[in-house]
Amino acid sequence: MAYLGEETKKLGFGLMRLPKLDDGTFDLEQVKQMVDLFMSKGFTYFDTAWAYPGSEDAIRQALVERYPRDKFTIATKNAAWINCKTREDAVAQFETSLRQTGAGYFDFYLLHNLGMARTEVFDRFKMWDFVAQKKHEGLIKHVGFSFHSTPKELDEILTAHPEAEFVQLQINWADWENPAIQSRGCYEVARKHGKPVVIMEPIKGGMLANPPEEVAAVFKAANAEASLASWAIRFAASLDGVITVLSGMSTLDQMRDNVSYMEDFKPLSDAERATVTEAQKVLAGIPIIPCTVCNYCAKVCPQNIGISGSFTAYNVLTLYRDKAAAAHQYQWLVAGHGKQFAGACVKCGKCETVCPQHIPIRANLVKVAKAFGK
């Protein structure tokens, strides 16, 4: 197996957005097909998390119970800031993940979503000591953390915890210079500390696979045959010091597309980099809500508002100017999933304290309610 510092194929299977059946359960047969194709092309990295409902169970059934343990790499995460009142609550997540995945040990174990108040929770519960002990016991091979905050805070964490072996960062061509995300700045801090990087959100929650028409036109003019997702993933994979680029694939067709250009990966050429720069300029002129549907906000909203669904629908309206399609999305993604509409917001602000994208959620929910009338 290839690990830190060794050459490996730079596509990881992100297990946050697995395909589902009409009843809301995972489509395990399709997941198995996706796993089989992924493995058959020589890819090995699977990324799940305790906080992704059902994901660890699904990958146990689709992967762990069907392949020899030394043929794949499992990464999962500890979210000590979610409903943990004691250290015992936080460390219990580790045992839960071991049971749910059936993996026996974790190749990569991450402290999940450090940044702002969440960083202090891991320190208070002495989770760095806990993962060090589990590594000593052989239950963790490599310790790192995922991160959604500023380069300054990343520098502080890596200075305080040089034992972190890698860092998982949100990096994509749309957020490279985005002041709210600061992908470039965070990447440069990680490299300054000599830490290899796992890249998440390379397609920005799927948004870069279906960008505004004027953005898509830039890429299609450069290469009419290449998928828009391929530009995003290859941009991320072309960076130095990258362990893997995670793609949260939801269909077998998405898997087929991704492995087609990553099986024999070629970094972006100078001409292709120039195309990405042009696309960045065009996108920067179009205002949208930068939600990646991580749904951390949903976990803390006292009104059970469908925040990510509301923003997805509003972005459809902004980018495609199709009120009927946007309204259909709003109804399905919010009421269709048992959530309240944006107008139910009481402006408590809890959502904004956990949003990795630092979105002014309350102000945007007002815009959504006005646009859709509820």
C-alpha cells in the first residue's frame, strides 16, 4: 500500500454523498458497483466519517466485507464537537467507527473540522493524546485533521501540533482566491509545515460539475470532450504534496467519468491552467451562496430549517434564472425532506457558528424567503 510520501493514484472515493433509493436508504448494489470499478482501476482510498449517517455501515458492506483488508485504505473522522459533553462521549466515536466499518484499524484517522470554537473542544477533551495512544496501539496508522478556517488558525494548529501527519483541506479552482475560503492560503501554510494534503470539495459539492453557462463555455471552448468535473479534479490533483483528491461520487456514471481521466493522471498543462484562470475571472462576476451541503448547520438549527436545500434552490434561481425549476427544488429539498422553509428562521445565529464556509446564513435565508414567498 502507498501511504505518506509515496506515489499513489490521486483519486479518493468520498463517501459523504452515496446514492440513495427512493425510501432514503443507500443503494448498496450501486455502491458495490462503484467500489468494484474504483478498485479495479487501482484506486484504494475511501473517506468516510462518524458524522456521515449510514456511511460507515455502507462501506463495511460494500468494501470491507468483500475485499482483503490490505488492498484498500480507510479514512474516518472524529467530530468531538457534535453532541459530546464529556471526553468519554468523544472517544466513544472511535469505537463506534471501528464497529460500523468493521475495518479493524484505520489507515487515516482525522480530527474532524478543526477551526474556531471546534478546535478548543478537541484540546479540552485531550483528543490529540487519545489518537496518539491509538496510533501506538496500531489501531491508527496516520493521524491528521480536516480544516475549514483561516490560514492564520491553520498555522497556529500545526505549530501547536507538529505530530499531525497530514491535513485535509477544501481546495478547488473556484475557491483558490476566495477570501471566505482562502484555499491557496491554507494550502501554502500546510506546505510550509511540510504536511501532505488530502483535498476535499474539489468540485465544491458538485457545483463545479454544473457551473453557470458562461463558465462552462470557457472550458468547452478549450476542450469540448472533457467533463467539467475533470477540470476541477485535475486542478486539485496537479498541486504538489497531495496524497489524494476526494470526490463525493453519487452515481456509477460519476465514478466512470472520474476514473477515466484519473487512472492515467496528467497534470494541467500551461494552456489548461490559463483556461482555469479565465474561468475563475468569469465566475467571480456571478454572485452565489457558496454552500457545499455539508449540513453542519442543520445539526444545530432549533427550527429544523432546510438551510442547504434553501441555498441550493436559490443558487439555481441565481445561476439559471428558472423560477419554476428553482421553486421545484425548494419544495423538494426542504419540505420533501421534512424541513422547514427559510421564513421560519428566528435568527438565533447558531448555524453561523458551525458553517465551514462562513456564510452569513441568516441574511441569506431572508433573501430565500423573499424569493420564494415562504
